[in-house]
Amino acid sequence: MAVINRISGFADDMTVWRRHLHEKPELGFDCYETARFVAERLREFGIEQIEEGIATTGIVAVIEGQGDGPVIGLRADMDALPIDEATGAEWSSKIPGKMHACGHDGHTTMLLGAARYLAETRNFRGRVALIFQPAEEGPGGGQVMVDDGILERYGIEQLYALHTAPGHAPGSFHTAPGPIMAAVDTFHIDITGVGGHGAMPHETRDPVVAAVGMVQAIQTIVSRNNFALNDLVISVTQIHTGSAENIVPETAYVNGTVRSFDPEVKAMVRQRMQDIVGGQAAAYGVGAELRYEEGYPATVNDPACTELAVQVAREISGAEAVNDRHVREMGAEDFSYMLNARPGSYLFIGQGDGATWHHPAFDFNDEIAPVGASFFARLVERAQPLG
């Protein structure tokens, strides 16, 4: 593994940074202390052009290379999740109900490590824009930063991001050209019937049986309306209704997600849900409203950018540790908004065995931080070489 020597030299510092961030998780756009810590480190590295307060707490910092050239963007997300931590680590979250359960503390640390090296060496042409983004876990800080004009303001021409991957060998890389993560939409169904006594259901219009009918019918969209080779997952995740065993309730609520890659599939699902909700409501004599919210679009890697990223990953970790045909994931990622606006690539970096994402026992593997930082740094040098 060809981790950059200088980055290996301050690996212990990176561990300290990461564990500090892990102890103080913040949610959504409210990454104030995280952003303050990041800005302090960037200034320590001698980086002078730092814009703070983008999308509330986001940061863009620019490192000038040697001579004229393009601008490459590197992105890390900073927010945590509303989960009680169960790792038992000395550096566990000090804030009840919040923890870094998806590795964003590690992503931020890897980009800080690359920033320190690049600020010291500046062995590249043009500029590198370091993007520290809040609210990846929702409601979409990536889109807000794009809408705020950072890509145009800094002239960013291509973009790259890393995400830790439990279950893969430490320091391995996994990516693919084209779609790599799904689009995600959310549906809400509000059902209104007529409540009454459980002993006299004939005097009610029962929203419970209507909810059950809708859920069963929704399950047929994947199996009967979608071409089997088009990836699609529909998950009903919540049904809320009722208050006692002898009362037919007046209302019911159904909620879930839709994950897909093809815009035509998305449109088909939305139409079928409208048909199902309307039809089932009429059949059971209840009122029903479907609220269908389009969320993060699919994350689509540019082939040329992905080829460059794979070459750099092989240089860092060796050819045998790089999978350039990674099976696309049905999870979603708001880096997709940036990749919709500029070419780039999104890669997973293996962190070894252990709890998976969004689990209370998850913890980032500090041993891979120098690997990820080396990848970011070498990527800039290879994309924008001197001479």
C-alpha cells in the first residue's frame, strides 16, 4: 500500500481529529462546532481562502497550486445521526441521542489530512476546492450548496468524494462508472374514515383495512408493474393507527420509500401509487391523500473521472484492492446533486469488519484515514500535474 509518507507521518494527528469529531456529533445543518473545528485546522495549515456559513454551516476552502490550471473539488460530509451510541469506545459520543454512525467524522478527517498535505506541497496546477458539507443525512445539504452557487463561484470543473464501507477489506476501493447509488423518494398516505365501536364495525368506515389493502397492493408494483431488470425497491416502513382494542379508529397513516435509478420507473411508481390509493379508498369508502416527495436523485459517476479515480486508487492500494465494477447500491447520497451539475466520481473505501452504517455500534476505522487522505491528495496531483 503506497500511502504518502508525509500523510503517514501525521496519522496520529488525524486519529485525534477524528475522535474529537466523534465525541461531538451534530445533526443536519447544525454543524456549528464541527465547522469551527474544521476552519481552525484549515487556518493552521496555512490556507487563507476559506468561505464559511454556506448552507448554514458548510465550508469551501481553496488551496492555490503552482501556475494556472483547472479547479478540482473534493467533498466530505460532516453531519451525524439521531442514534444513541453503543460502541463503548473511550471517544464515544458525549451528546445523548446523537452519534457518528455513518463515518462522516472519518470523511471529514480524510479531507483534512489531504488538505494539510496539499497546503504544504502544492505540487499541482490550478486550484483545489475543499468542500465540507452539512446535512447529507437529510434534508440535502449538497443541493443547498449547489443552489448557493459554489460550483460557479469557485469554477469547480470536476468533483470527487469518498464514503467508508464496512465489510470490505481495509484500504480497498470500490466504485463503477455510471449509476452507483439510487434515487430515493418518500411517500405518505393519510387515510380518513369514520371511527366507532369495535363491536359495530358496520357503522364505521374502517381506515385500518383500507391501509392494509393499500400496503398489499403497493407490494405488487415491483412484481407486476416493473420490468424485472430495472432495479426498484419499495419499502413500507410505517403504519400508524388506532388507540384501543375496542375502537375502530378514524384515521390511519402509511409511510415508506421508493428507490430506483430510471426516471421512467420513478414516474411509473408515482402514477401506480396514485391509482392504488384512489382505488383502494373508493373500495373501502374512505378518504385518502397521497403525498409523494421526490428526494435525492441517483448518484451517477462520470466514466472518465471514474477511470482516473480508479487509477489513483490502484496507485495507493494496489490493483488487487480496487474493484472498478462495484454493484450499485440501493442507498441514496446527496453528492448526487453535485454530480448532476459537474462530472466526477464517488468511491467507497473499505474499513474492515464490524457494524454497518446507521448501527449504534458503528465506528470509523482510524487506520484507513491516511489511505483516504492519500487518495484525495494523489488524485489532485494526477488530475492537475505540474509541467
